[in-house]
Amino acid sequence: MSENRTIRVRRGAWSAGAAVAVTIGLLSAGAADADTFISLPDGQKLGPGVTLTRTDEHAVISPSLVANGVGRVVWVSGNARADVRVTPEGEVGLWNGPTGRPGSDNSSTHGASQLNTGYIVGCQVSVGDDALRAGLQGLVTTDGPGVAGAIGLDLGPGEVAFVQIGAKDILKPGVYSVEYQDTEIEIQGCAGYAQARSYSVVEIIGDYYSKTTLYGQPFSIG
């Protein structure tokens, strides 16, 4: 029996409205410090027993209130959805292979299959496909999901941060989603250009471990 389990994260008072029809544009025409709206394409990735999709993604770029020339703010929204057809029932340990052999000991979860989503943010670093294949240098990680409030990053040149927006444990087959709206990410310390892109991961643990990753389109944060 399919279940729909959704996390909704709402931040700020931004409303896109019906006027959002262009890929990128100024919300306040003629203003030097106007917010910039970026519409991002949907995506889908098929994995073993999993269909992972991302829809309704967009970002709003705002000047930092600090106004020090090295700060900026992005408000991100989107919906990551996993249709999971095969997964272990209940929580399972990391060593759960048949006849005592290792099972999912390489899992990055905490003992349960999981959907998680967030953003890769880089300062003077392209977060395109080439960088991901080569392995990102100067990696900075956050302490955990940023669903409780605004996320602050202090990034120097060449540094990259993985920012988790939300996660959902998968204990049986079903449909799971993490939906977020206007979640604030503030970047400080980056004097050059900054770039970001979304990521969504479904990790299935058990005897037949799998990990399905869907990346969004990179976009500039100024």
C-alpha cells in the first residue's frame, strides 16, 4: 500500500505569484538592488526500484543586509519526491547482509533508507558536472538539516558547502517527499562569484544497497 509522506518547509514572506513566466528577471525594474528571480527546470532520475523527481524549483537572490560586498542571500523553493517500490521494511542496521556478510555498511544514512535534499554552494568554484566528477575541493559541511531556520555559510574562495534542507526516512515502499518554500541561505565571506545547484538523494539500504542522486541546474548567486 502506497503512502504519501511529505515534509513542508516554509520560510519568509515571498510570493512568486502569476507573473513568474521568465527564466530570470528583476522583480523590481530599475532598482540597482532588486531581487532576482530564477526559475529552474524539473528533473527526474531512475534508480533500482526508485523514481526520483524534483519539481517547482526556483530561487530568489537578494542583497545581504550586511552590505559589506562579500555577502548575499538566496531564498530557495522546490519539491523532491521519491516513488520507492522496493525497500527494506522497518529500520535495519548497517551490517545486514545474508549469512553475516556486509550489507549496507557503506551507507551514509543512520540505519534506515532515506530521501534527503539540499544545495551545493560554491565560492569562486563551478559546481557543474565536471567539478562533481572530479571531486569537490575545499569542502565545507553544515551541522545538519536547515529546516529550523535560516542557514548561514562563511565561504572563502575555492570552498564548497553541502547544505541539507530536509530529509525523510523510508521504512517501507511508498511515495515520500520533501517540499520547501523560501528557505534562506546566507553566504558571507565570498568576494567573488558564488554558484549553487540542488541535489536530491535516495539511499536504499539492505542486502542490495543502492544510491540514486539527482542534481539540479547550476545557477549564479551573484
